[in-house]
Amino acid sequence: MATPARSTLRTRDVLWADVEDVYSAILAHPFLTGLADGTLPRESFRHYIVQDAHYLRGYARALAVCAAKAPDESGTVMFAEHAAQAIAAERDLHAALMAELGSSPEVAALEPVAPTTQAYVSYLLATGYGGSFAEALGAVLPCYWIYARVGDELLARSSPDPLYARWIAMYGSDEFQAVVDSVLELTDRVGETLSGTERALMRQHFRRTSTYEWMFWDAGYRREVWPV
């Protein structure tokens, strides 16, 4: 009996096929269309930036867990560097953006963590601490990859609003894409070692946190607060 041919699809291809509908919904969301055409209310953008600062502090911890669980030294170094860079981005970019929005990081830090932010970060940390490296990687990957895809998509249009154009330029930059490429290359290498069950779990987490990405922009647009 002939041995079945091994799939030539890379792990990244399988993962992206799972979320093409989510990504289409993200691009169509009024938060992102408003960034591109300049109509997004500044209050919604400010809410998003405040929550993103809260989120990135948690995301950095999730990346540190990935560093600890990485299968080789290069993965450990990469995720440790990315965890530090997430904190730096929160400190530097958000400080500049908050100043233009008439506020400061110190004021923003005192504002409550919104429901979607807390849920998303909690999911990342629970998956990172409780799951395998592949599960943790699947959970953190959408924040890298979807932002790079969104940045590239919006960069072609940019924005008539200079503040929004700056945000788009950062995520649409070659430098950010290079960071994402390094994670995708690791994803493909790890994917080749996974059993069917392990791959299914990775896909499940990738789909879930891709959906959280849509929810995060939606929460920013709605200026989400706790209902009671």
C-alpha cells in the first residue's frame, strides 16, 4: 500500500485559512475603516490606546511564558526580546499618542481595565501557563500577524488624520513585518513536529484569539465599560 502524501501546506497556511472570515470582519469594522478615512472618533481611539497599554503589559507576560517554554535557545531569546519590546512600545508609542490626545500614560494607567481586555489577557495567560508551547504560540500569534496584515492593508490608504497615519505606519513598517516573519518561521518549524491533537489545539487557540482581536477593536470603538 502506498504511503499517503504528506501535506505541503505550511502550518501558517493552515492557521490563516482558519481565520480568513475573522480577518475580513476585522478589515470591515468601523474602527479600522474609520482609521483609514479619518472618521474614527478621537474618543474611541483614546479608549483603544488606554486599553492597548493595559493589554500589552499582559501580552508581555504571555510572551515571557513562551520564552520559558520555547523548544530551543533561539526561541527563548526571540520571545524574551519581544516581551521587552512590548513593554517598550507601551511606554514610548503610547506616551507620544496620549500626549497628542491630551492625556498621559500616568492618567491612562489609572483607568479601569475593560471587560474585553481582561478576558483576552486572561485567556493568553491561562493558555500559556496551562498549555504546551505550541498552544501558547497559537494564542499569541494573532496579535503579531493580524496587526501586520492590517498595517500593510491600511498603509496603502494611510489616513488623512496624522495621528492615525502614525499608528498605521508603525504596524505597516518593514521592521514590524520582520518581527512577525521570525515568529511565522518558528510556527512552521514547530508545526512540523506536532501530532494531530496538538495541531488541533494550536488551531483552536489561534482562532479564539483572532476573534479576540476583532472584539478588542470593537470594544475600543464602543468605548466599552463594565455594565454594573
